[in-house]
Amino acid sequence: MSTKLSDIGERRLIEIIRSQYKYRWSDDDAAEIENGNNYTIITTDSISEKSHMPKGASLESVGDFFAALNLSDIAAMGGTPKYFMAALTLPKNMNSKELIQLEKGMGRCLERYDVKLIGGDLKQGTEMTLTGIAIGEVSKKGILRRNGIKRNDVLCVTGRLGKNAAAYSMWKKTGRSRWAQMLVEIEPRIKAGRLISDYGATSAIDLSDGVFSAISQLSKINKIGFLIDYSKIPIHSIAKKVSKQLGLSLEELALNFGGEYELLFTVPRKKLAKLKINAKINGIEISEIGIAKGTKNFLVKNGASRQIIGKGYEHFTK
Amino acid sequence: MSTKLSDIGERRLIEIIRSQYKYRWSDDDAAEIENGNNYTIITTDSISEKSHMPKGASLESVGDFFAALNLSDIAAMGGTPKYFMAALTLPKNMNSKELIQLEKGMGRCLERYDVKLIGGDLKQGTEMTLTGIAIGEVSKKGILRRNGIKRNDVLCVTGRLGKNAAAYSMWKKTGRSRWAQMLVEIEPRIKAGRLISDYGATSAIDLSDGVFSAISQLSKINKIGFLIDYSKIPIHSIAKKVSKQLGLSLEELALNFGGEYELLFTVPRKKLAKLKINAKINGIEISEIGIAKGTKNFLVKNGASRQIIGKGYEHFTK
């Protein structure tokens, strides 16, 4: 039986792909290669014009975004990004000025994190499609995977949530470039990733597909559930404003939306205090939002508990 | 001043991109990362539906082709491919059967060379765009770069040339799927790459952009010229047939066309005999076609010598 990809959804598609191979590769976003006491970690992420480049955002910002979202997967593994490669498929009626803007943004992001461009590919295609390859390093001891969660580990998140969802909603509503710009202005949490690795985190994942999706993935991989306390979710002030202005659910904006690049991670209770102190020293905001417990995922909100079945943003769904 | 990419050409575009960065990365197709006594080498190559997937070729063959052309860049560096990642941007109206065929072909090629798929990305886009990342290993001593050519080194090529150009011409003429299939049936010259590295090659490049293009690149990087003897070019029997049938220049088919994945390499004269013996033992055809000499490139044909100014296939040209 043959079904259109749009009827299947991204994660099921990945399982279909996996079923074609006799071996199984890692569930993590980055692949690891032995390198002495370290792993070289390699990750790839693509964006294309219609799906990921909101009208109104400058090409320079898109270039920055393109590099940043690739570095985010290195951050989520506790690694330090070192190198970047860019495979660009570009329409032939694009002009050289636009290409230079794109490169400028990409270069700006890479410079910010001391990452060197070391190669790539340039091809012609119908739609602008940019594939990045981020290459980083992490000590074998310090690597953060998606598995490794122990019962009673505390679930934490960096930063504040919902800004991206708010920007998207406002951009859809108003079409104003201010919101398009906000959508692509992201920072990979590299410093935070290294810090939580140094202070005993047992797993990490970035929030590129949203909190509910990240939790559902961690839950599946670790065969463990999470109990999340809604009152402890750190919500971005812009999300609060937009929620009021557009009458949108704050919970949806903060938890059930992709495009955010904060890190969700677990840490043993006894290591939390020391981690928090050091995070504060380094200007990194960390919030304890739940605990690993049972086998299903629950959100406790206003005294009531309900099971989380949402999955955040998936590609290839209508 | 702003110009359309199609007015600029691929190699000039790469220079424009380079000019945006303060440092310069390698001219080789693969990037190298230190790994003890070895280098981990990483390369990326994209194909998209309209530009690189001839109508009539099965998706399974396209998948095989996609993996093979990425492995070819590892071969050209004398390396052994180990891992592969695939970032697939797919149209949502593609169906799951097609995706499975694509994966089957990709898996078939990877298995043939004992390469493991270790991850990737899956996104939605307007046109099918596949970006591969091949990761290999090569000893520091054995790495083959594009530079390293010494005066009087012998210029050699593996296999026989012109089959791909012939298939393309026939496919354009007849539209028959037999020729489309032939176009995407390529083999990366991994065994040959390792052998020439073991027996003293000083540089190598694959022929994906054609012989004239490869020579012009080697010449530029090494600031050296080549004197090529047309009578020594190993021409594929299919190219000879098609040249007659369609009245096309055999020289054009064999030397000025991309899509071929043989290796062009240089080796010191005194090492040639031993290399040839060992190539023969391993069933690898090697032909001596010229010599590194002077500063310009010349083709000697029928007793006359003319300067090579052709550049083979470039993306982003009309």
C-alpha cells in the first residue's frame, strides 16, 4: 500500500526509513564518531524557502538562523561546535547580492560561536534549500544523549518559552517583518549545553519541535513518563502579551509549538543545587518544570492533571 | 552590482562565497579533521529532481547514485568511507513507496561499500532535494589532496571515459529509460583511490565535472600545466558507438563532460611501474594520459597541439 508522505507524518516516516536497514542508528540528532577521548559529533539540518523562511525576514537573518539551528543540535549533546559545511541548492534567478547576504548572516553566526566553515556544495534547484552540517566535539564522559534518564530525575528547561510561537502567530496575523525577523533570530544554547553536561545532566534535547514533542520523544526512548507542573513553566513576556492580544492559549504557545531552541534536560535531584548556582554565575536561566516518574506524561495545571498526548510540530502533516 | 547566479557560474560563485570569510578553506572536495594518526574526512553533495534525476531512471537507482556520488569524493582523497548521513527534502505529494525505493537504492550502495547510515534529516519542500554527507577515514600519510603535484609527474586516469556523456546524449535524443538508468549507474572508485594512495600518487580528483574541468582545477591549484596525449585517452566502447551514431565529437564526449566518476591523478614517473603492476593484480585499469609540465594545459591530437580552455560541466551556467 502506498500513502502520500503528508498523510504519514515525520516520525512515522523515519520509522519507515529505519525499517529498510538491518541495523539501527542513534535516536540523537547528532551522530558520534570515536576520536580518542572525545567524540566527533556530526549533525545535519535543512531549511527550504517556502517551509522555513518567513516572508519579511532578511536573507542575512535567514543565513544566521540556518547556521544557528544546526549548531543547536551540537549544543543539545553537550558539545562544542567546531566546523560547519553548507550544501546550498539555489534557484538560478537568485542574484549574487542575495547570496552574499545569506553568506553574511551565516558567517556572522559562525563567528559568534568560533566555528569555521570548511566546505560545502553549491547546486542549482527550483527552490532555495539549505542543508547545514555542524561538526563538534564532546568528551566521552560529557556527551549528552536522549537516553540516560533515571526515575526521579528532575526535568528542567533553559530560558523562557513561547516567544517563537508568539512571533509566528503575530507574523501570520499581521505579515509584519518585525515578527518574521523574530522567528529566525535564535541562539543555539551552546554554553548552557556544556554547563549542564559538566554538572551532571543525564539527557538533553533541544526544543525545535516544541516541549510536548520533546517530552514524548524522551519518554518513548527512555520508557519513562514525566509529570510536569504548568505553574513552573518559564513563559516569555512576549508570549504573554501575544496570548492576550490574539486570544491564544498560553499553554499552546509555550508548550506545543516548534521553532524554539532552548534545551530540555534531566538531572538527578542531588545535583540540581550545584547546577543552578553555576548556571546563575554564568547568566543561564534554568527552571525545574517536572520529574521523571511513571510511564505516561502528565501536565498538572490549576490543580488538575491531564495526560499529554500532543506532539508539537511535525513535518509532513497537513 | 547584482547579477543572477546563472550569469556567474559555479566556480566564480564559490569565490564570491569565499570572499565573505577571512580565512580560506581547502580546495579539496572533502574537509579533514584530525583523528590521531588519521584524518576523518567529510564531504557533502546534493542532487535535486530536475537537475540530476533523469526521467526514466528508477528511484532505486537514483538512491544508489545519490550515495555513490558522495562516496566518490572520499575515494578521490584515498580514503575509506565509513558513515553516511542523508538530509532529504521531499515534496509532500511523494508517496511512501517512492521513499522506500529511494532508501532501498541508497542502502544497496552503502552496503556494497560497507558504509553505515548514521543519521540525517527529513524535511518538506517543493522539489526533491537530497543532500548526502559521506564520512571516511584516511591515514595522514595516505591522504590525497588536489595539491601536491610535482613537475614531471605523470597524469593518469582510472577506467574508461565517455560512457556517461554518451548515455546523456542518447537519453536526450531518445528519452529511453535504458540511457537514463546508465546515467545514474556509477561506482565510486574507492579501491582505486586507496591503491593509488598506497603506491605514491601525489594528487587526485574525481571526474564529476569532466576531464578538462578537473585538469583546469588541478592546474590552478598547483600552478602547473599539463600536456595531454589524446591518443592515450582510454575511451569507453559505448562512447565510440554513440559518437558514430549521433555524429558527436568523441573528444567532447570523453573529455569535456561531467557525471563521470573515474579518478584523475598524478604520480611520480619512478613509481608508475609498481603502481601499474599492483593495479593490474587488483583488476583496476590505469592509463597514463599526460605529464605535468609548463604552466598551461595542452592537448596533443593528431600531431597538433592546442591549448585546453574548456572547463567541463559547471552548475549555474546557461
